[in-house]
Amino acid sequence: MNIAKIMVPKALTVCLRDTDSVRRGVEVMRRHGYTAIPVLDASGKFIGCVNDRDFLRYIVTLGNFDPADHERRTVGEIMRRDFCPPVPITGSEDQVIDAALRQNFVPVVDDRGCLCGIITRRMIIAELTGREAPPVEEFREE
């Protein structure tokens, strides 16, 4: 499996920065309808993913549903860094499949740890069955 050939490139992947506010994270997730989004640091390195549970846990723990109050905390503070681990761009088919069995999408990183893109389960199934994957909806980092 050629990872670079089937992945959605970073330029077309919805991402958040670890310094983005919780409010911004919730808004981006709601707008795109995703349940998890890769999180990058200022240099573009992949540091993990934030998911809907992370936001819900934060909001319930805070006990306040006012969006203005969610400007004070960052995505980097509430995310779990071990959620949705990446595979290297040079990874094997087995690595990609093993990761996809545990998570909805697989982040792909280069040898510096910078995000190259993601591979969805749908793309993996299409590649393994010889079918064409549906088109990727374009979204550039905000």
C-alpha cells in the first residue's frame, strides 16, 4: 500500500492548533461534522487528536455552557495526546490497517513528526478492494 498515494494531504485536512481556544475547536468540529480532528503545534508537528468526548468532558467538568467562557482554555489543554496515534509515511500496510482497526482515521507523519495527511477507513477499504474512493472534501487549515 502506497500511503502517500491514498492519503488526504495536510493541505486538505481539517486541523487545529494546540493554541486554539476550546470555543474555536468546538466551532470547527461542529461546522465540519467530524468527531475527531488532528492537532498540530506551532511548527506543524502532530501532537495528537482532539475528539468530541474531550470537548464534552471539559464542558461537563466546567459546568458552564457559555461559549464565551471557553475562550480561556486551549485545545492543547483538554486533548489526550495518546488518542489516535500516527503512522510514519514509510509505514507498512499492516501498520496502517492495525491503526485503522482502532481509530476512524490514521494520521500520517514524516520523519520529523510533522503531519503529512490522513488516511480514512474508507480510503483503506477502497485501496484493498480496488474500488475508487469517494472524492475528498477540500478544507484548508484555518
